[in-house]
Amino acid sequence: MARTGSDPFVEQVRSANDIVDIVGAQVALTRAGIRLKGLCPFHQEKTPSFHVSPDHQTYHCFGCGAGGDVFSFVMELENMTFPEALRHLAERAGIPVPDRQGPSSSNLERIRQALQIARGFFVERLRASEGTRAREYLAGRGIGQELIESYGLGFAPDSWDGLLRHAKQWITERSLIEAGLAIEGQGGRAYDRFRNRVIVPIESSGGAPVGFGGRILADEEPKYLNSPETPVYRKGSVLFGAAQARTAIREENRVLVVEGYFDVLALAQSGIGSAVGTCGTALTPEQARHLARYGGRIVLLFDGDKAGIRAALRALPIVVAEHADVRVLFPPSGQDPDDWVRSAGEDAVRHALDHAWTPVGFLEERVLAGALTRDDAARQAVTLVGRITDPLVRDLWVQEISGRFGVREDTVWTGVKAEMEGGGKPERAPAPRPSASAGKGWKSLERVCLQVALEHPDRATEIAEAVALGNPRAEFAQVLSWLSDQAPAEGELSPTPAELVSRAQSELEGVPSLASALVHEDNAPKPEVGPLIDALRTRALRHKMAQVTRDIRRAESVGDQEALSRLLMEKQRLARGEDGATLAGSAATTGPQEHRIPSTGLEAEAEGSI
């Protein structure tokens, strides 16, 4: 179904779905002149910057830049493709969806019907007496009734034709085979694919079943059995649990990516509902694009064994190419997320998630673990940077690589440029390195911070607080403090960067021109605020750790035991993240509630301030 204004069906669906009704079901809207406004559903904000135009049937957020029509809104909010959104809105309005692809479309409808029938059958069998053992199995894994109903869990009875006999009054045997629910045996006789298994439905982002996963109850192999690929199910395009996790992902501004169905279920049962699964495959570019559409942080939470670490290393380039705000975390060695959350509990897992590694930090950890040489880790990090499209984020990653691996920034930039020119992200040229005079008084990182604060004045206070951790220059701190005061009041629109620059010319004295910091191409991606704040906090902590380490060496050299004891306690305090930042993140622990932070290797880092 193509998205085109000349398509009568598309226009019929558009006309039948007033954007005020669609948006108003998700956002509390108030009248603001000829428009309506409310808090944006696509990013966290305290002051409404999300506007809806009833006349034009469009929406626009002045905070994050999201905008479009009723189809765009549903696609973004529900993480749907356009055909899925079109079907969803058509069904909402009671408009029949025409067969748009000839006879094959009818075949797809029969497959979808077979999947719906199967889901109902599996749910009924779990509730029946023959589902007793399956219910006991789920209870043993800590999965409650509410979660069973939310995810539509079921049971396939220990029968060769239970589903076939149930479904024959509505659907043909051939459709069940084409839907991956039955297998055609020798002599042409079909039998059920799933038998004596707990059933986990795999759904589209709109909540319709496209396949199933089954966990055997008997002591047999294979332990897990999944639907084959069909005309409606491609494993690499679906994220398990996406429909159920949607609300939690928006609320937390974070999506967790795990490998197994029961990892998702265990996390959800514990209260962490923002996890999705990769359906038993390595993470694909299409799945990464789905994850990027959520807009928040992506956390790769794979098994804590060698296979899980390899999976993370393979996934990072794929994810970073679509979205740079990525973290990496592993359960303690030998555990998977299911085991971990059930033994450690929600609070411990959430704490670890908040302190997960950056991708560069993860690569440094591989060096400390002896799994990678420092050179290899630095090269892999440079490869990742070459895939990042946002020049500001790219700059921050280069600084982190330089700090963690002891490589000069200009050397890192040489590698990044070669990576981009050689195949990292050919569609966008690498960001040029600023010359020494480009900021006319502002240092490189100061310029980045000011640019982001100008773009997001409502976040300027957070940026200023993060900068303050790093002993900033007086004039830089003065400008950030001034920008913090320019945040819009309740009901006001955020001032544009140009407006802020104009105000600064008349209100600020004795500091370099603020206009010189606004080096931002019109067609460049919007800066990402969260990664900047994280990088500032981590940078300040690295400097503090390096200084404390030098002081420890001096105390050891002169035998000052009192100072040495105090400094060691200070280093432990910093390592625990009590200043609001951490150097790296791993859930590998010496105890279930303790978060281990490995050595940073920053002892030789030069002192400096922002």
C-alpha cells in the first residue's frame, strides 16, 4: 500500500480520522489560538511544545522536531510501517481494506486468519485441564496471570492434530501449512507443528500474531521451536514484545534488547516492561531501524557468556548506524537476563541499566579482560564512529576514544575520516574538524555544549550542571547560566537559537560572541542532548579519577598513610558513581546487589578543564 495523496483509499482513511481525535486520545490538548498544544509524546518535556493544527490536519513539535499528518503520528507512536498504520486507521473508522495486490492479498488474509485461530486455540488449551502442567511451568518461572494474558501465552497440547481438528471448520489445511502452523508429512498428511509446548505469540507492532515460539515441557530436543518464515513473518523484521513494551519504552525513554522470549517475560514480570526480543536471530538492520524509531536510549542486554558478548560485538555496528545513543550490559557471568532479574530483583537490574557501558567503554572492558588488544579495540571504536551521522555525537565519541585508549584526537579523526570515506556512512560526508579560530574564543567542547543549549534551552540547566562538574572557564559558565535563565515559561514556545543569539548580544558582556558557537548546518541532524550530558559527566569523572590516582601515588611515595586511606576511599566513592556519573557499566558482580565498575586505565590522562 503506497503512501500517495492521489490514492482514493488513503484519502478516504485520512478524512475519516481527525488528527485531533487521534492525537487527543494520547495527549492532553488545550486550545492555543487556532491550534491545540500539549506535552510531546515523542520526547520528555515539562513545557508543552507539541502543536496540532485542526485546519491543516498536521502536528509539529518545536522541541524535538517531530511532525506530520495522522499517518505519521500513528507510525511514530505505535512504531508501525505505513501499510500497518493505514490498515489500523481504516479498521478504526470501519472502512473495509480492499484487496490491493490481487489474489495474493486474499492468501495473506487467509494466513492471518489461521494465525488468529491458532492464537485463540492455544490460549483456550492453556486454561483447560490439559494445560495444568504448562500453567505450573509458567508459575515456576515466576510468570503471573496478568502477564500471561498481556502477552497472550498459550499451550499446544500433546497431540498430532489438535489444532488441525479445531481449525478445520474455519480454515483449510493448506492455509495452516502456509502459516507455519502445520507440517505436510509423507503421503501428504499434515500434522501440528507445535505439540506439548508452552506457546509464546510473536506479534506485529500492531499486535496481530505473525508467528509463534514454543518451549517444550518434556525433556526433549529441540527445547525451543519457532515458526518458519512465511509471507507474513520475517524473523529479521519483528521484535518480540514490541506491542506490549511500547508504553514503558516511551515512559522510560529507553528500550532494552534481549535475545530470548523468556528474558522479555521475566523482565516484564519484575516491573521492567521496556524489553523486546530478537526472535532467536542475530540483530538485523531492519530491527535496528525499528529500535531507532523509539527515539530513546537502546541498551543491548545479552547473555553474560562468550556467545552473548560476541552477539553484542556483532550488533553494535548495526545499531550505531541507525542510532548513536546505545549502551551495553551483561548479567553476571553464566546468567541470562531471565536468571538475573529473578535472582537480583528489579532495583539491582535498574541500577545496572543506569550505569551500563558506552560502546567505547565496553570495548575498553574487553581490553581489560584480555579479550582484545588496545589497538584492536580502538580500531573497532573508530569503525563505530564512522557509522554515526550526527557530527556533534561523533565529536564526543572521538573524545571518549582518545581518553580511554590514550590516542591523540587528531589521530582518531584520521581513522574516522578514512572509515567514513571507505564505507562507514557514504551518504553523508564526515564533519570537518573545526579550526583553532572557528569558535573565536570558544574551545571545541564548549562550542558543542553551547550549540546544544541553544537548540534546547529547556535543557540548558542540565547541561550547565553537568559542565560544572568539570571546572569550566568562568565565561563559559556565565553563558550557560544565562542560557538556563532563557528556558521558556509555562505555555511559552522555546526561543529559537537566532533569538537567543540576538538577546545575548545586548545582555552579555565580556565573553566571546555566542553567534560564533552556532555552527550548525540546516540539513544536519538535530543534536542529541542525553549523550552530551552523559559524556560531560563521564569526562569530569575521568579527570577526577586521574587526579585522585596521581595523589595516591604521591601519598604512597612519601608514606602518608592518612592521606592514602582518605584518597582510596575517595576513589571508591567516585567508582560507585556517587558524583552522578560512571566510567563503565557491567552487571558482573561479586554479589547480587553490587555493580562492578572495572579500572579505567586513565592514570596517564592529562589534566584539563572544559
